[in-house]
Amino acid sequence: MKVLVFDIWGDLAHFKRFYTTSSPLTFSFPPPTTIKGILGAIIGCDKEEYIDVFSRDRCKISIQILKPIKKIRLGLNYINTKGNFWRPTKHGKHEARTQIPAEFVKNPYYRIYVSHKDGKIFDRLGEYVKSHRTFYTVSLGLSELLADFRYAGVLEFMERVEGEVEISSVIPISALTEGLVFKEGNRYFKERIPVDMNQDRIVLKYEDVLYESQGNKILAKVRGFWEGEDGSCIYFL
């Protein structure tokens, strides 16, 4: 199976966790639902189209952390726009602006693996990434958090049934057949992320995933992983 590989990074990223409201927290990496939006922005799919174009039954996505995850908190200014207008005020009961503390990933750097059943879409995506072109502006979670990207290649991947291997990507907990082989210095974390949603933005499936926050590989026994011609092993979400 042909897989497009490219790196994406920026100064800051914010991938809002679904269970936070007043003080938004961020996932450590972009969930598949966010990556689909990035792919749609690259080739020009609008908000109503990209979910279908990159649906889970047509598109496989894997994410690798390349640099250590560092998080910071910054204040976001929200403007009151109720009534289709806003009026700046310094004092009074109805303040025009409210500052909310939000969590961000600092200097995020990821590697994205993408495969698609439709050869035309796959080739178009590869062409845009290779020539460093996008149809819409690419960002990391919020429109203000601009992203850059770089083509890494198109590799052939073969599916493996089971084995003890070093996995480069994020791993679903359900893929583990036994416990991890812990390495000194590694930092292992678990997050529950959305992996699929419908046109109404309703999440159809969540997945508990395991990742190593320093960007190191995870040695574990897993089922259903994919091995690339370069020797890298990943798991598609």
C-alpha cells in the first residue's frame, strides 16, 4: 500500500479536548479528525466535503511525534458579539472582552502518514505537498496558529498480523496484545481522542491511544500494524 509521508510543524498548536470548556486544554497531537481538516485544506475540500472525502473507510491516517511535547498556557481574548455587534467598554456590567486561559503545544512537530483508496485524491495530495502548495491556509487547530509542512516521500507499506516491534506512531490501546517494554527515560501517556465523525460534526468513535511524549519509539507486542520499506512500523487510526 502506498503511503504519503510529510512533516508538519509550527510555533504553537491547540487541538481542543472535547471535555474542556471554560479553560480549554489541548491534545498533545492532532487527532485524525483534525488531520482530515488539514488534508482538506491542502487540496481544497470545503468544510462540508472533507469529512466524506477522507472518511475512515477510504482514508488511513497515522501520526508520529517528532519532537518532545511541551505545553504552555496563554490568555485568549474573547469578544462579546451578541446582537451582531460589539461595543468596547472599560467598565460596566457587560464587558466587551473576556480573557480565558488556554493550553497550547509549544513548537509542535509531527509526521503524518496518509493512504487513500482513491488514486486521484492520493496523487493530488502528494503533488500539493511535494510542491509545497495549499488551496486553503493550513493551521494547527486554530486559524491563528499557522503551520508549515515538508514532503518526506511516498513509501510502500505492508500489513503485518502481529509482532513485537518498535512502533513510531501513536498506538491504540486496543492494538496491544501484551504489556509494554518500558525503557528508562521514556515518558508514556494515554489520551482518549476522536477518530471519526459525521457531516454534523458528531463524533462516531473515540479511541484510547498510547504515545511517548519525547518522540521516542514504543516497543510493544501489537496486532495489525504496518511496516514500511524503510523499516518504520506504524499503526493507522
